[in-house]
Amino acid sequence: MTTLNSVSDVIHLLRDIEQRSQQGGSRLSQQDGQKQNWTAIDFQLADENYLIPLMETREIFPVPNQITPVPRAKPWVYGIANLRGELLPLFDLKYFLFNQPAKVNKYSRILVLNHPDLYSGVLVDAVFGLKHFQNLPDNKVKTADSPVVDYLNGNISQNGSDWDVFSFHKLAADQRFLNAAK
């Protein structure tokens, strides 16, 4: 171990550590540029599993106990919740897409959209966590005859499993979704 006898020794050591750290970081970023890794959140809606790109989700949390109903709203407007002092509009995604109200249970979750113009959360049946992929999803959509098809961005397969990729950005651009008043 190096003996540090003066302030200049400490500064020299810290500069050396910083330099080695920066060199290691640049090698990692070069390696990342060679691979097309992709991460998404696996969630369930109406007995189907979907992926949402990690970048499209701000956070995930259990369904709050205190949800205030919104008068004169479409039935798929689940309510408003107080999330750390901010009012968060909540929407029942299953009700919006399939016209079936979600049955909230211990697995139900709220996914908060990461969208610059729409701060809101959607209720889903379950969230299974992060999935990591070695490649990007393709642009093909395998679910052809479903109310979800307009909100899909593609499909990805791994280890014999297929997932359709859901897009919160497509959902947030839909005027039917944005017009939540009766």
C-alpha cells in the first residue's frame, strides 16, 4: 500500500485514480457501441405479456390505497393519486384497450409514463421485472388482430419466448386516450 505523507501525495493519487477510471470508462463505452443491448420491462395485460422499453417508463409502484375518482371522466380513467406530493392521473389500460376493468390484486402495478407532455400512470395486471436482450427488437408486429396492435412497436424473441413491444409514446399520441372526459 502507498504511504501518503503529504497533501500533494493525496492529490497525485486521486489524479491517478481519476485517469485510470476515465480510461476504463472509455473502453467500456467502446464495447457498448459494438453491441446492441436493449432493456425493457416485462408486464402483463389481459393474460398477455408485453415489453415496454425502459426509457419509456419513469417508475413502477403498487396501486395506491388512496385513489380519488375523477367525475365526468371516461370509465377507463382510474382516478388521481398523490405521488410524493404530485397529483398523478391514473388510467386503467386494460379497460381502455379491451373494455374490461382491471381486477386489482397484489400483483397489479402502476407504470408511470416517461413522456415530456403527459405525466400519468397506467394500471397493468402485473410487472415481472426487467428483461435484458442482446439485440434490438424488430419492427414486425406478431399480434395482428388485437386492440393493442396500434400501440405496438415491434417484437423480440429470446430463449424461445416472444414479446410484443408496447409503446407509451404511441399511447400518449392517441387522441382517444388524451380525450378522457365524457
